[in-house]
Amino acid sequence: MRFDDTDDLIDAHTYPATSAELIAAYGDSEIELQNGTETLGTVLGRLGPETYHGPQDVRDALFTGVGHEAIGRRYYSDRDAYALGESGPEQVSF
């Protein structure tokens, strides 16, 4: 996830600030994700009304609020089930 110019705007803003203030000021700013983009307004709007006390609070909210486009392969797990006929490791009880 890359903020590009949005990061500078967030840093320069005066805090505390509400979601509505940030959306009004920077709502059209795009956040580049793994599989697309989202606007700051979309992400903060999804999280609901909030008051942010500093730029790191806003970044944390953005990391939390992005959609599934921010992750690589959806539903991927490196813990695949064993193939038919494989027994897997023996269970051990402690």
C-alpha cells in the first residue's frame, strides 16, 4: 500500500481532525493498493465518524480500513490440506 502524495497531505494537516474534515480536504486522494486503488474518502467513510489526533492515527485507520484489493491472493493459505492418500505428520500428545 502506497500513499504517495497523500502521505504529505496527512502530515501537513492540523490535528485533531475529524473524518469529515479529512474527507472534505483530501477525499479524492488515491491510495495505491496491491490490486487497484481506493480514495482516502472511501476508506475513511467506511470506518465511520472518528477524531484523529495525529497523522499516524490516520495512517493506522487507512491500513485498517482498506478493502480486499490491498491484499495479494485472496483466500490463499500455505497450509493446504494433504492430498488424497497422504497421511500427514503423526499427531503427538504432550
